[in-house]
Amino acid sequence: MQPLRNRRVVLGITGGIAAYKSAETARRLVGLGAEVQVVMTRGAQQFVTPLTLQALTGRAVRTDLLDADAEAAMGHIELARWAELVVVAPATAHFIGRLAGGLADDLLTTTCMATAAPIAVAPAMNQQMWKAPATRRNVGLLEHDGVRLWGPGEGEQACGDIGAGRMLEADDIAARVVALLQPGAALAGRHVVVTAGPTREPIDPVRYISNHSSGKQGFAIARAARDAGARVTLVAGPVELPTPVGVDRVDVVSAREMLAAARSAVKDADVLIAVAAVADYRPETVATQKLKKQPGADDCRSVELVANPDIVATLTAERPGLFSVAFAAETERLLEHARAKLERKGVAMIVANDVSDATIGFGSDANRVTILEADGEIPLPRDDKDAVARELIAHIAARLERRAVARTDNAAGS
Ligand code: PMT
């Protein structure tokens, strides 16, 4: 499948160690059908040769603003008009500063300033540089100007530091390009099952144990998966939300009902995204009649609780090919607890959500999460739940793409 067939992408490469990854980014984009025009800064050419990129894209790499030959063929304004998308990967702190400051002093910044196409930058730099006040300011300006920020990820860096600043992998970038230019294609042909909302565990006919989940984040993810071309089954606990158009919804109440519905849905699914806030425990026995108050000052009762099945862990173990994503709602030591859940539940990815902050998490319209995988972390910026959902779906699509490529390579014996 070539979702980017005939789509025109300018790939800007700036001078950082992550420039070596740009060859793979170009290869992935070309493999998806895109026409890729590489523009390299002077610094980038110290890390990777234009010849490599030319061989991969089949187009002469552009490096100079005042290149008479290139200007005759496609001037920088024409290049800016030709582009349907400009992706700068890697984007160094220096480049980000120049773009934020409007310094049109080379071909790449000029192209960015002259284009009406969307611009995305994938930052790559040392974690301390990423945290530096000047970078914070410049990134803020770019976001304000509508430039998309893809990453950076967190983890071990080329310099040995650990922290935020690692450029996203080539398949992540490629999946984001697909999501942007061909929004209905990233998950085309996939079946995605999403669990959402709370569960209710009855104590008696009128009372139950539950939590504050509104279902907003799970429903947003179902919509984003649908918009990315997937067939979506939404297993929803009791929430007051309309069913997203085009999504199959199965309503449940308790954790055991949710397990049964999700188990049936994942039979032919590619992806399970467990966003539901499932009650970990349920009353051991459910009173058939409403429990009555006992007269007297020392009236107290205890309810014996038993553990509910862990839905995402159970289904991940039952269906080894399933790409499972869990959420972790935490009130303290967010990343530490989330990582422990990643391992315990056997999922490919966990999305850490700090629910101690009432403005993100339960019931809110906004969210701020960090994606954790075995080999790294990607903090997503605070945004509305739809935007968070789109980012997450783009990330999942990238992982599925990577898995498909690995399988093809294995089958070919490479
Ligand atoms: O619904 P909203 O109001 O929009 O709020 C969104 C949210 C805060 C509910 C959501 O972003 C979120 O964090 N969901 C996970 C809630 C949760 O219960 O987390 P947990 O850390 O207890 O569970 C970890 C994971 O295991 C979750 O993917 C959960 O769905 C799953 N789980 C938990 C218990 C269980 N018995 N079975 C499960 O599958």
C-alpha cells in the first residue's frame, strides 16, 4: 500500500548527530509513495552526504539558496509552492531558533517561510539544550505560529545523557506524515478495539463501586482511530456520550461484562487500546435487596471485595499477535508506576496519565500523557483529548508499520 503516492514532501535536514536517521526517514517516505525533495543545511552535510539522500530519493539534493543551476530548475519559491508538507528532521536548537526568529538566511528557512504548506519539526538535541530557556521560548513561538512539533522522545542520548531530546524514529515520522497528508489511511484495513469509561460493580440493587471516568478520552481515541481508517469497536462502560458515527459500540456495566465483550471483539482485531478505568475489585456478594440501615449509633458495615479479572492483561496473553496498549492512571510516581504496569500487563505500550491534576485526566476536556514503551518515552504536550488521541493513534500506526516492515524483512530473510 502506498498511502503517500504522488504526495510532495520537502524533507529538511539540519546539522545534528540524528541526521544519520534522515536517510531512513527518506527511505520510508519514498517507500510509502511520496516524492521527497531533500533540503540540507551546511551543518547537515557534515553528518550525512547529499549523495546518500539523492540515491534514496532519486532527486538532486538542494543545499544552497543561491544555486544558479537549481534556481533555474526549481527556485526556492517554486520549491516552497511545490511542497504539500515540509518536515524538518532532525531540527537542531539552532535551526529552531532561526525559524522562530524569522531568519531567512539559507534555503531551508527560506523555504519554510515562503511555503503555505504545513511545517513539522522533529527536534533532536541534548536534553539540557532542550530544557534551556531559549529553546523553550523558541519552541513556544513555533507552536504559536502553527508549526507542528513531532517529539522529541525521551531516553538515552548519543552524548550519554538521559532525558528529552531524542529525535523520533523514522517510522514514527513517516506515520505522522501519512496521518497529516492522508488522514484516512494510517490504520486502513485494521480493526481497533477501544475500552472506555468506568465500570460499575454492584453492592446491592441501588449501590455500586465505580470511579470518575467520563469516557471522553476513550471516545476521542475511537474517533481518531476511525478517522485514521480503522474499523473500530468501542466497548463502553456507563457514560453519557453519543456514539461516534461509524463506530460499533457495545455497552457494558461491570468489569466481567467488559472482559466478555472485549474478548469477543478482539478475536479478529489488530489493536486493543484499554482506556477504561476498570474497577480492580468487586463486592464478593451482591445483595438481592437494598441494604437497610441498622438502628443504633454503631451502625457500620464492611463489604468483602474480590479482585476483578485484568482485562488488558488477560486478552494480551490470550492473543499474542494483538498490539495492546494500556493506560496508567496514577496519582504519584507516575512514570515509575506506569513502567511497572507496562511490564506486568505484557502490553506493547502504556500511556501514563497523571490523574492527581483535575485539569487533565478524569472528566476534563484536556489531557497530558506520556507514552512509554520498552525502549523509551515520549511525553505529549498538553492538549484537548481529541488532539492527544490523534497523536496516540499516529504513534500506534507507526508501531504497526514498523512491525509489518520487520515481518516482511524476516520473510525475505534479510
Ligand atoms: O474517561 P475520562 O474522564 O476521559 O478519563 C480518562 C482516563 C483518566 C480514565 C484515562 O486517560 C485513563 O488513564 N485510563 C486508565 C484508567 C485506569 O483504570 O488505569 P489503571 O492504572 O487502574 O489501569 C491500568 C490499565 O489496565 C488500564 O489500561 C485499564 O484499562 C486496564 N485494566 C485495569 C484493571 C482491570 N481489571 N482491567 C484492565 O484492563
